[in-house]
Amino acid sequence: MKPKINNLIARLNLRKILPDYLLLTVGSIIMAINFDIFLAPFNIAPGGISGMSIIIHEFTGWLRGITMLVLTIPMLVLGYYYLGRFRFLIRAFYVTLLFSLGVDALATFLPPGVTDDLLLNALYGGIVGGIGIGFIYRGGASPAGTSVISRVLNLKTGIPNSQVYILIDGGVILVAGAVFGWEMALYAFVTLFMWGLVADYVLEGPSVVRTAFIVTDQPENVSQALLTRMGVGVTGWAGKGMFSKTEHMTLFCAVNRPDVRNLTAIVNEVDPRAFVVIAQGHQARGGRLRQALRMNNHKNGTKQVAKKCIDG
């Protein structure tokens, strides 16, 4: 019996699935709480299916969560046929069901807002909603709403997703403005803007990594200095100055943000004529040098932390 259970677990890959569904669950609950506290009580409708449910509730009195669920069913069908069949459907349906039913279930327990300040509700509606949707994205799903329409249109017509989002969500906000007043539409745009920023932050993380491109005629000296003095691995490739028609080497490495000044000082000391460009990065993974330094530090019993790097 035990080997059969182990085989089943191996097939389902539960070690990967369970963390994903934990993110989906937490994200859906956060979105439901956000909807009940910051958005629905003040008729802030920042586009999408949730915004449509707020508008429909104003005229019919229907439960907002059930309304969202009904409106989402056609999106689920559309996504099933065009965006991955059951691979898309299972997670999207789980998120949709938990979010929609959570809105109505939690509404009886949660307070109808924590402040009457519309600007605070708009801002925090975007922040908390962005955190929730960011968790859902990291769990490998999305609520089956306007994102499905935008993705299908992108596949069929080539129209960028961002443009479709603006058209659909902007249209919902304009309708909400006609119903609730144009001041509420402005607040809804604030929520939508903050929502996108925070979702990207949760999905990609803070921009704490800096990448450096170094064009130099002393690649060996520069790379050796960075290696020995900062523990940073460097990748290099040949390049050619199109104005001077001379050959140069381009070096690439990644460091933590506080180390940028030290890196530029070392490069300037070794090769004052070097050309350095610092860019932002979100993550840096791997690197043989980084792993080797960690192993050596572990063996020596030291607490030195190796810097993130890319070693070609």
C-alpha cells in the first residue's frame, strides 16, 4: 500500500502543488476581504468582473459574489477552449469559486469599511487587492475575468494585453462613473493603478539587484579585482566600438544594491577609461562562484555571506 501511495504522490507532485494552492487560497481570501472592506461599501469599481458586480448590485440588489460567479462562467468556458483546457480550468475555477463565495460569506462578519475617507479606501483597495492578486499569480492562476478576454484577443489578433486591459477595465470604470458619479470613477482609476503596481511588486519582488555592464580594455585585471575583492563572478564577451572601430571586452556581473559604489570604485581604480552601465534587476539565481563560496564558508565555520553573482 505504501509504495502505491508514494507513486500517487509522485505523480501528483504534491510538493509543488500544495504551496501553489496555499498561495491561491491566501490570495483569494485577501481579495475577498479587500472587496468587502475597501471597495464594495463605497462603490469603488476598478474594472473587471468585480467592478461589474458592484454596478449590477446597485440596480438589482443581487449578491455581489454570486453575480461575479455567474459572470465568470462564460470566461471559464472561453479560457478552457483557448488557454489550456483543464490545466487552465482547474486553478482558475478554484480561485474564482473561493473568491466569489468568500465575498458573500465574509460580508456578514467583516465591518463595512474601516474609514469613510474615499481616498484611503481607493489607495488601500489597490494595495491589498494587489497583494492578493500577486499571490494568485505566484500560485500559477488568475481570476477568470477580463484577463481571459485580453489573453484570447492577444492570441487571435496580436493586440497587446495592456491595451485590452485598458479598454475593458476603463470601460467598466466609465460605466461606474455614469452610475455612481465621476468622482468615484477617478477613485477607481487610483485603485486600478495601485493594484497593478503592487501586484507586480509581489510577483517579481523588490528591485534589490543591480546588473553591471563594463566595457574595458583590461578585462582580466577588472574581472580579477572584482573576483578577489568582492567575490563577484564575471562573464565577458568581445565587442566592437562602432564609432572608433576598435575591439573591446564587455563584462557582465550582478551585485546587491549597496555594493554598486564599491564596484564602480574598483573598476575606476583598475581601468579609469572603462565605461560602466548600472541597471536594475529583480532576481539573481545560481552562479558557480556563489555556490563554491558558500561551501567554503560552511566548511570553515565562518558566517560570511557570498554575494549574488553570475559566473560564466
